[in-house]
Amino acid sequence: MFEIGVNLTSNQFDKDRHDVVTRARLAGLSGMLITGTSAEESLEAQGLAEQYPDFCWSTAGVHPHQASEWNSQTEEAIRELAAKPEVVAIGECGLDFNRNFSPVDQQESAFSAQLALAAELSMPLFLHCRDAHPRFADLLTPWLSKIPGAVVHCFTGSQQELELYLSLGMYIGITGWVCDERRGLELRDMLGCIPADRLLLETDAPYLLPRDMPEKPKNRRNEPAFLPHIVKQVATWRGEDPAWLAEKTESNARGLFGL
């Protein structure tokens, strides 16, 4: 199975980063995509991916929370990273109007610049959208014909949003959010609407520890070794065999990211 979203640069992994990768292998994972969320963290993510050839890859981009950092130097840094063999997608990029850690105009500017960069380099997109769907779709849609593919990472949106993204040929990233009986039930009901060839699975570790795990770590930290639990639960709710779904979503990931 393939993990498409782990924030391995997080300081929550500082004390046992290598062990986290080892546990992921032992849990049955065959690959992981390390998320880059700023120029600095994208560089760290690429360096980590380089340490685990044929098992780890990374993204390079600027998250909307850090959009105020976007400038010509940042763009050049992302462009240089994108040329590295370990870097297989532009992102995490998009819009987040939930907290507006960066002003809206700066979020839109950074997102538009990264869309153009993905088109120029013919690279897939690793996307973030929270409470910003209409504007996100407006900015993104004109570029989709110019890029090889895109995934809406950690999807938690509405049925209408899901239908639009699928109609545009995009992949949908599902996390342990769907395992949360407080806020994930609506998403759980939508799982059957996602075609198997458009589904990707991820932990978004160290965040979003699945609430329905029978044994949770005392530190409450999520990690890629828990992806099999998400695969099993998603497969159960979709009425599919977990082993089949693990292989199918891995094939989807490798196809999207050209691995």
C-alpha cells in the first residue's frame, strides 16, 4: 500500500524519524510521499526522500498557511527542487480560508504561481482546500488540462465538491478523518461515490490519528504504520477487500506520480 501524505519533516518525528520509516515498511507499506509545505520544509522533505530510495518521494511547494512567504526566491527554490528525481509533485498548495494564516490575496497569488509552475514543468499537483472551494475551483480548473494530474489531499468537503473534482478527473485523498465518528460520518457516506481508480489513501501524519483504532499510541501521534487501519476501514465501508484496495490505491498513486 502507498502513503500519499506524511509530514515527516514535523518536529514531532525528530526523535524517531528513522524508526517511523522502518515501522512503515514493517506494516506493509511499499512507498510514501513526504509533504513539502514551505521552501525550507520542501528541501528537508527532498533530503529525507533521498535517504530512502525507491521507498520515499516528496512534494515541493508552499502551503496556503505560508503563502505570505511566496516571492521570486521561493519560486526559484521550488523550481530547483522540482528537478530532483525524488520530487514528484508540486504542492502542498491551494487555499485555506478557515484560519487565513496568510491573507487571501497572497494565498491566491502563491496558488496561481504554483499552478503555472506545475503546468510549465508538467508535474502533478498535491492540493489543499479548506473552506475555500468556489475560489479554489475557479483558480484551478483552467490549469487542469495543462498538467498530468492532481489529488485533493485530505478531502473533507461536500458531495457537490466531490462530484466536481471527480468530473474534472482529479484524485481524492482520504485520511483517518473518515474514522472519526464525530465529524467523519458525512465523508464516510461518500466513500462509495469515489471510483476505485480515483481513490488515494493517506495518514497526514502526525495529524489525524484515527479515533477508532483499537489500540492508540499514548502520545496520540499518527504515523504511516497506521495506514493499514485506514485501508481496512475504508475497504469495509466500501464493501471491498482490503488487500485489493491496498493494491489498487498503490497503483493509482504510482500512476499519478509517475513512479
